Amino acid sequence: MTGFAEIASTRPSHPAVVDGARITTYGELDERAARLAHVLAEAGVEPGGRVGVMLGNSTEFMECLAASAKLGASCLTLNWHLRADEVAWILDDSGAAALVTHTELSPHVEAVTTARSLPVLWVGGDYEERVAAASPDPVAYRFPAPWPVLYTSGTSGRPKGVVHGALADPDVLAMAQDGLAAMWGYGPDDVHLLAGPLYHAGPAGYANITLFVGGTVVLMGSWDAREFLRLVEAHRVTTTFLTPAHFIRILEVPDDELGRYDLSSLRHVIHAGAPCPLGVKRRIIAALPDAEVWELYGMSEGGATRVSAAEWLERPGTVGRPWPGVDIRILDPDNLDPVAVGEEGLVYVRPAYGRFEYHNDPAKTAATWLDDAFTVGDVGRLDDAGYLFLTDRLSDLIIRGGVNIYPRVVEEVLHTHPAVVDCAVFGAPDERDGEVPVGVVEVRSAVTAEALTAWCRERLDSYTCPVRIDLVDTLPRDPNGKVLKRLLRDPAWADTGRRI
């Protein structure tokens, strides 16, 4: 078993986290994690408990991950873009024992935590003072901590926590981390650039693997293509995890300017989070000739397939073959029988490390699993060599820049407007974000698209709001009155050669 505490004893001065001008060594991370663990324990966090973390990318976020490992507790990572009622729901549903957040978020969070008498550590407030005053003595060492509890959006509008039961065992999780590090070739000399949000499974997962093997994690506070390029050059970055939206922004940098950055250290790039347009994939492979560009298909529920650039160029559009220990099955969505090679069907994944469950939702858990395999509603096909191609989704899920958006949530907000008779929200292709939400609305009285957009902005976060709303007299419906959303959605994708 490796881990940051073991590395702190053998290479205490090696940089663990680089956050702007602030460099935290493994020795310092280990000590501060011990101090923070004492603070959290005094606040009521016990082994097997949950620590809510609602922060931007920061050293403090990494300290929370490390401190939870000391306690044998799970980090509950919260998207700081969430509305107050969503934060309240997740804190209640998860049973979080404490919350670490930033004073900048206090107007958004304070009422929620006060109403629940939830202990809070405020970064920018009392966090530093309390950590500095706490004991540096070791606490019960259980690295790695149980896998973080990750909440995904639900079709009911309520997020659902994904709990990986097997990964609650530190030995099983250590084996999984060792396996992932070996599969991707991560080692102690790697410098990993964290470009996405730490509250997201992908970016946080690969930053954690880097710390697990003794590498260095460089943090980006927020995404900017030129800052990404600068950091790669300045820190001789070797690995990173990106989304197609990041690729698009990098490729927007003019070629002559892009060529002035020394990116030769970048040997390994993983991308996931959304389908990558074929042209974008080809261009990023060419733009990063020194890097292996790997695509990953997975979700909070578990990893599934991967594909190298060379394999992808032979089979454009594939998301690859299964990870070690994983099995991919394509089943008929009507009768759940296996389909023939090359035929489309519902994608089921048999994971490598046992079952997960949706916290407090046995019905959703049962509907997701079929024997030892699960589905998230993706549709695809396998070729004769076992490569998976994703072609559609049974659900209306929109993936905007790697972030899940459920149209039903937006539709429910639109339905509250007195002028709206009915509406349909779906994903339309977008060069920068992969796809974006658009709405088609049937109205009963005079109203403008701008007014409906403003209505949504008052009730939803900016990322979830439709980028465009079209007004119609009548929405297309089947004989039973159900809106035929595909008749609205398909024309938007007609020229792309794909449906997701």
C-alpha cells in the first residue's frame, strides 16, 4: 500500500501540491492533514462518516481529502455552483457530520448550515487558526479513505449519492488505486495538472492517484487555455485529465501562439466527460505530438472503457475496449437479451470492484442493475474486435462540457411560468461545450423568449439555463399527447453525423 503518509516518511520534501506560489510538500501535507483530522474529529466526524467539502480548487481541498483519509471518513464533494436548496438536500440526504467551505460562499451556505446546527470550518475565516492550533500527532491511519460520495443529478431533480460499497475497504481501494496507476503508467516522478473541478469524479480521481504514487499535483483555480499552456511549460507537467470542451479552447489559441509553448513534457492526456467531436479529436492529437491522448468512457458509477490515440485513429468514434476486470454487454432495451455484434442496444457495464448503490434510493439502485452489471442509459454497439461505440442515450441527459444537465429540471421551471402551456428541453450540438440545453416552448399568452430565459436564470444556475428558447404555437405530439422530443432534437444534430 502506498499513500501520501508513507511518501511523507520517505520523501517529506517532495512537492505534493502546487497552488500558485504556494507549494506544499508531502511532509507538510501529512502534518496539516493530521491537524485537520483532529479538528474534524472534534467536530463530530467519525470513521465511516462523511465530511462535506464545498470549495474551489485549492490546497485546502486537497488537505480535506488527506484528512478524511486519516479518519477513515468519506469526503462528500459538493459543487459550489449548487443552489442553497440543493446543498441542503445533499447535506441532509448524505448525513454529513461537518462542512468545510469558503467565506466567499457564506451568503449561500450559512443559512443552510445554521438551520441544521452543522459544524462548519470556514476557509478564509477560522480554518487556518483552528488547523494551526490543533495537534500534529498522528490519528488512526487508514489511507486511502473510503471512496468519496459523489452526488449525480437525478431525473426527479434530486441528486443521488453514488456509494461504492466495496471501496469502503481501504485494502480494496488501495488495490484499485494501484491498478489504476499501473494501467495509466502514473509514477512518483509525474507532475499532474488538475484542470477541472475537484468536486468532479474525474479530475479529483486522477489527482488522488498522483498523490497515491508520490507525484506532484499542480492546481488550476479556474480554466483558461493560455494559463493551462503556461502551467504545462512552467512546471514540466507530464499528465492531465481534460474534457473535449478543454480541447476546443486549447485549439482556439492561434497556431503560431500555441507553437511558442514548450509542451514536450506532457506525455499522457486522459479525456472524458462528454463525446468528443471527430474533428476536434484529430486536431488535438496533432497539436500534442509528444503526448499519448487517451479517451475514457466512465461515470461516477464506475469506469468502463478506454482507447489510445492510435486505436482511435484506426476506429474513429470508438470509446475503446473494457478496462481490466470490466465487461461490456449490449442488450436489447425491450427484452434485455444480448444483441448481435454490430447491433445497437443498451450498454451494461460489469464493474471490476463490485456493486454500488444510490444512497437512500433502493428503487433507483434496483432499476440500474441487471444481475452483476449496471446501465446509465447509454446506447451503443460493439464491433467484432470488442470496441465500443456510443450512439445515443435512452434518457434525455445533456452533457455540457462534462457536466450533467437533466432537461426535466429545466422543464419544471419553465412550466411554472403562467404563459407556458408545455415545453421541451433537449441538447443541441455546440462546438465549445459539446452540447448545450435549448428549449422549445408552447405558450398560451404573449411572452418573449427573453422573458422566459430571465425566468430560468432566476431559478437555475447559469450552466443549466437554456442558451436559446424558441416559441411555437404547438409542440409535436404522439396520439397520446406525449411531446415527440426527437422530432425537435434530430434536426439540430442532422449535420453532425452523431446523436450525442
